[in-house]
Amino acid sequence: MQAAPVRATAIPTFTDALRAVESLLMSSGQRTARRNAWTSVLEDRRRAKDRVEAELVLERVGSARS
């Protein structure tokens, strides 16, 4: 007796499920606007992190000279 072939199907992630619901509820323009807004938030967070790291480096250099 031979075993039945196994089919590997990827289980959708939570993000994939949210995007599917989003596509059903919103027009494409709203989806694009929301995605652009989120990208901006992530970029602002990255810049804030970079700014904090730069301030720490400058403080270290300043205290090393004193």
C-alpha cells in the first residue's frame, strides 16, 4: 500500500490575512495611502534611532576630549 502524496501549502501569515481583508474593505487608493503612511512612520523611527546613536557618539567624543 502506498502513502498518499503530501501537498505542501503555505499557511498564510497574519499579515497576509490582514492585507486580504484590507483589500476587500478599501479601495486601492486608500490602501496605497495607508501603506505610504506606514512606510513614513517606519522611516521616521529609523531616523530617530540614527539621531540618538549620533548624539551618543558625539557625547563620547566630547567627553574623551575633556
